[in-house]
Amino acid sequence: MPQEFDNPPAAPVDFHRPSRITTSLGKKDFYSRYGDTYNAREGVSGLWFPEQDWMVMDPRNLSHHNQQYAAVMRDHGPLSPVMPWAANFTSGGVYIDLPSSAGGLYQILAERDLLDEVDSWRYGFQVGPDVLWPVVYCARLVDIPGTAEVTFHHKPRRKMSADPNYSVTKTFQLQQAYAELRFTNVGLPEPLVNRDL
């Protein structure tokens, strides 16, 4: 029986693309760096800094969240808040999970004694539905296929529980979110690379 998917949250009509989209690997221009290293089944490690309107994305085999945050901190200090996310290609399909970190972001913050100073959004109850859209926009730039399965943990728009740690989880196909993005002021961008998948 085919899997039943949820619908993604509605995209805000006034969504704007992140003002900065870079890598953490020492090049100013995200576009040229990703093109240098990209291959068809390469995943993505991402850090979203909402107050700076900045998305840091790297090919997953080159940089994980701890390495990314260390590079950001070296040049800009300990920025906060930060939301980690990841896209993975597996034999079973393509998966995007947010917020999500396999421990790397926690590790670097613990090692640098920054757990109290940096607000790291690693859990769904810490983020609202709107953090999805910078991730969707950037996934399109690196041609993550629409068949990717997105698991998004977030607090609901309306309070549904007295538990401050309450969150909802939605699972949907990325193509549903791409369709939503078409109705925003930005629209759906053209990919910068062609995975040919």
C-alpha cells in the first residue's frame, strides 16, 4: 500500500530567499563551491541562522554540523540561534530531516562550553512552521529531487498542549513543498546543479 503523506505547512506569501547562502569551507561563493564537489547522490549538511538570514550548506561528505559551526564561529563568533538540518541519499530513497543533528552540533557546543550561550534549535518544540521554507528553497538550489521524503518537527501554529515541549511531526514529499513555494513572492528557483536523478 502506498505511503500516505501529510501536507506541508502553508508557505508564507511574503517568504524571501535567505540573504546569504554560503558554505563553511573557505569560499565566499556557495554556488562555485558546491559545483566543485557535487555528485548526483551527495547529501547536504545545513545550518540555518534566522537572525542573520544566513544558510550555511555543505556537501555532507565534506562537512558535518560540528565542522560547519566551528568554521562559522572562527569567523563570526558563536552565532545564535541556529537550526541544523540534513539531506541524506540512501539505498531506500532521499530523506530530509529538520531540525536534525546526529550529535555534531551538540558536541561542538559542549566542547566549547557554549550550551548555555547558543540557542541551538535541535528539537521540534523550538521551531515554528516558517523555518521550513529556507530549507526547501536551498534544497531546490542543489536539486534535491521532489520525491525526497521530508520529516519536519515543529510546534503547531495554535497551542495544542500545556506541555512546553510539545511538537508535531509532519512527513511529506518535497515536491509538495516545492509546489507551495511557487505561490510565494520568490517562486521556485532554478537548480544550480543538475543531479539528473
